[in-house]
Amino acid sequence: MTLVNLADVLLTAFGGAQNVDRLRYCASRIRVSLKEDGRLNRDGIAGLEGIKALLEVPDTQGGVEYQLVVGPGNARPLYQALSESAGRDY
């Protein structure tokens, strides 16, 4: 699966690009905050090539930050593909 395909599948699993409130990355993870958590399709993410885990971490404002564990060196290219597929910079 190419990064563009993976980004498209992930955006759909997030409930669409319009449901992504915040998207960031660090060394090995993509960090996502959603507008409506109920629209997240966890099954649509489980088992995707390149995604090692989906973590739910409480954020400082009482919500949840979803972290896609992708491994070192993979987060930035996937973040860029997600931004391009969504048609916006996060």
C-alpha cells in the first residue's frame, strides 16, 4: 500500500478529513484529535500495513488524543501524505 493510499484509508477511518481537528507527528507516531470521537472506525485502522498500534491517550483538555504508532522515520512522510490527501495543513 502506498502512503497516499494509506492516508486515504486513514482519513476515512477518522470519519473524514473534516472530522480531523488536529494532526501532529513526532519521531514515531501520528497524533490525531477528532471533532467527533464516535466517528472513528477502529476496525478500519486495525491491521493496516504500516500501523503498529492505535493508542487512546487522555489529553490535557479532558478529551482523547489518538496516536498511530508507525515507527521511527515513518511519521513525517505519513503526516505529509495525510495533509496532502486532506487538502490542508494541520
